Amino acid sequence: MIQTVSTTPFADQKPGTSGLRKKVRVFAQPNYAENFIQSVFDAVQPEAGSTLVIGGDGRYHNRTVIQTAIRIAAANGYGRVLVGRGGILSTPAASHVIRKYGASGGLILSASHNPGGPDEDFGIKYNIANGGPAPEAVTNAIFARTKVIDRWLTVNAADLDLDTLGTQTVAGMTVEVIDSVADWADLMETLFDFPAIRAAVAGGLTMAFDAMHAVTGPYAIEVLEKRLGFAAGTVRNGVPLEDFGGHHPDPNRVHAHELFETMFGAHAPDFGAASDGDGDRNLIVGKGIFITPSDSLAMLAANAHLAPGYAGGLAGIARSMPTSAAADRVAEALGIPAFETPTGWKFFGTLLDAGKATICGEESAGTGSDHVREKDGVWAVLLWLNILAARGESVEAIARAHWAKFGRNYYARHDYEALPKDVAEALMAALEASLPMLPGKAFGPLTVETADSFAYDDPVDGSHSANQGLRVLFVGGSRIVLRLSGTGTEGATLRLYLERYEPAGGNLDADTDAMLGDLIAAAEAIAGIAARTGRTAPDVIT
Ligand code: VG1
Ligand code: CO
């Protein structure tokens, strides 16, 4: 029996870069999650009997919202729900499950790299039938619906057992609790040369993987320890916890510092990696060398043909605008197109569906390919392992050879977190107003070539996305980019992206901070971050 519950709209349910993210206490308000989920279903209007995938990164509040979502799905005419065991699905595994089982879409419950717990963050994201994040047309329709919603639908049913594999029924709708690890791991075996990696491991290749008590633990243990033969204990912090052990499950120098200490220490293994809360990001560290995500994308693209799944070559490479141009140089050398999209994986979907791009990446530690429609942290780790096994060289040797051939894009991102919203918005507005005056101006040794607010016209569906970040490009290929985060839950986060290109034959072995000093000074002169915010240093440098 379908029940109709009357409600009133919440004004703040606009999806950001990757779904709706708020504090748990916001989501826990009566009707809050219900309104959003019902708005999704009202916007996408599933055909009766459709399949929906539901899973999350296992953080606090995950199980509560999953039980609610299942009842709302039953009342909205879905015929089948596939839910990960324990309510857990990594984001890339959810994408794979949607595609493999022909679902009409999925709800992914995650706030990714943000901390979890009663006082921390939660999130809900809708993915479409191709397995990828809903494009802007869909998220705009969802937001429009949240502003006028006056009822949500549910059924009277008890909570389900989410921990036992198998099928149950809720008001006539089938609910299958599935083990997504095996499906996803099988997909990996079709892409990578597992026997070659196993042989390298048997020959002494060692690694450390930090799952950060987040979703990738079971996936990484399955492929790295069970299928590839790395020693037990290779996967650290492999048990998913509701509060990620009290840490930020964000694989960067700050939050994954233990892995850095291992990789820069006396007994470093050959290869180090980590992933984030929902398993879509990756951090790559060699013995004594950090590979920036932008460089990793370029190096993976340049070597992807060494993996069986990409032996036929790449159709194209796509990167988000703030990601360094290192991948563009690889695309040029390979004679394939390079695409520059706005921040957020949702912009890669059309390119992947159309077969225009095979590999995509973001500077925020996201890399993936056309095997799913999300970024995939452990996939990137496996592609690196496949390349290490095929080349028989160290991470450092591969990086140095890459820079010697393509030149090096020195790169860093500076984050200023929890700024007052009005201060951050005023900074961006003032900078945007000043852009037309910048070309030709010199800041130390740097001269501005062009400056603009990035807008994107999707070459496949023709959609237009404006205001995707302010960029100042200098003569010679260096640049700064500023944008406000669309995933934070407190105040505003300002991201300053810094990139300096050093051509082959140039200074390829310098300290990144030193190489970016002129750009940091130029950014301050141009945007006045310290002057306007009172912050003299970023909170996080990645
Ligand atoms: C950030 C990253 C962006 C990424 C997004 C979702 O967005 O910059 O590259 O796609 O997070 O990643 P923003 O708007 O805060 O800069 V995840 O792993 O949080 O799903
Ligand atoms: Co994530």
C-alpha cells in the first residue's frame, strides 16, 4: 500500500560538483533525505519495473538512508533494487553494477573524501543508466523539483537485512543484496595482465596500499592480496569504518601522511597508493617520489597500451580544466584528441559514451577509463602495476623518462577551506571583473597572455556550462586557476591551481615549491587572497 507523506521544500538542495553534500545533522532532519530522493524519482520518472542500484561508502547514516530509499523506490514503481552487502558499494563498483545489470540508474550515498560521523558529512548522488553521474540537465531538473516538492511516497515495510546475500521483497519490489567486489574484480581481470603482475610480485615487487578505513579495503584485498599475491598486510586500514577511524579519507599528503612517511622512509616498498572514502580517487607514490595526479594521468595514458584492455590504443584523452596540460602533450604525441572539460566526472560521460575519449582524469586524484563511467581508484593502481610489470622499471625511472620526453608540468593546488562565503564570493567577483585588464601585464617574470572565465560546450550533446573557474594564462604555458569548491559543507573553499611548464631539456629535477614561487606571488598580486581573506597560507596543499 503506497503512502503519501506531505512535506515542504528545503531551499538548499542544489546538487554540487558531485551530488548533494551536507552535514549528517542536516540530512537527518525529518523529510530532508526523503524530499531529495523523491525529487530524483520525480525528475527522472523511471519506467514501472525499472532496476535501481543503491549503495554507499559505508559512512555513518548510510544504512538509515538506504532503508528509507528502498521504501521510497518501492512506492515509486521500481521493480528491482540491487544493493551492496552491508549497504556498501564503491562509487566505481556502483557504476559497473548499473551498467552490468541494465539498471535505469543508481543512488550513491557518499561524501567521498570528507570525514564521516554524526557531526561530519553525508551525501546523495544520482547516476544515470550509463553508470555515470547525472549530467547538469538532470541535476538541474532534480533541483527544480526540490524547490516545489509537496509530498513523498513510501510503503509500510520493515527494515531489510542488508548483510545477507540474496533476494527479499518489499511491497512487491525485489531487493537483491549483492557482492559487488567479485563483479568489479572480474572486470579488472579483463583489462589488466594479472599473470604478468603476479610474476612481478613473485619476483619481488612490493607495495603498500592505504584504504584509509574507507570503502576500498575489501576491493583492494581481493585484487592485490588474493588475486595478485601481494603479501598479507599490503592493504593497510582495510576495514571500512563508519567514521573512517576519525580521519579524512582523502588521499593526499596531509591526510595520507603515513603512506608518505613509508614511501619516503628507509624501508619503502616499490610502489605506494591510497584511495578515498568512496573509492574513486587514487594517490600514487613511488619509492621517494610523489607523482601528481595530473602527471599520473599523462603517464598512464602514455603507457596504457601495455595493458591488454588498452592494447588497441586510446581514442582520446580528457582532463578537467584545472588539471595540468601534461596529458595534452601525450595526446599530441599519440595523434589523438585531447578534451578539456569543467571540474567533475559528470562532464566525461558524453565523451566516453561517444567513444571520443578512453582515459579521463582530474588533478584531484581522479583517473578512470571507459570501463565504467566514474573515476576508479583501484583501477588506476592496477594500471600502474601493469605498467611497472611490463616495463620492469621503477616509478621514478618511468617518471623521469616521461619528463625527458614531454617536459614537466610542475603543479600544485592550494586550498583555503571554510572561508566566509561572502568573502570568497567577493574575491572571485573582483577577480572576474579584472580579467579583461590583465592581458599584457607583467607579474615578476610572468606576463599574462589571456585571462577568462572558463565555459564549456559539450561536443557531443551541445550543452553549455558557464562559470567553471577563472584562469589566467601566462606566456610560455604557465597558469593559475581559481574556483570555488562545489563539494564542501562548511562556508566556501577556494582552490588555487598553479602550473608551470618546463620543456624537455629544461629544469626537470627541481623542487616544486621553488618552481611555483613566481606563480604564487603573481596569484597574490592578481587575486589578493591574503589581503582579502586574512589567510597567509593554504590549509591544504596537494
Ligand atoms: C572536487 C574535485 C573534483 C572532483 C569532485 C568530486 O570538487 O575538485 O575534481 O570531481 O571533488 O570528487 P570541488 O568542486 O570540491 O572542487 V569525489 O572523490 O569528492 O566524488
Ligand atoms: Co571520491
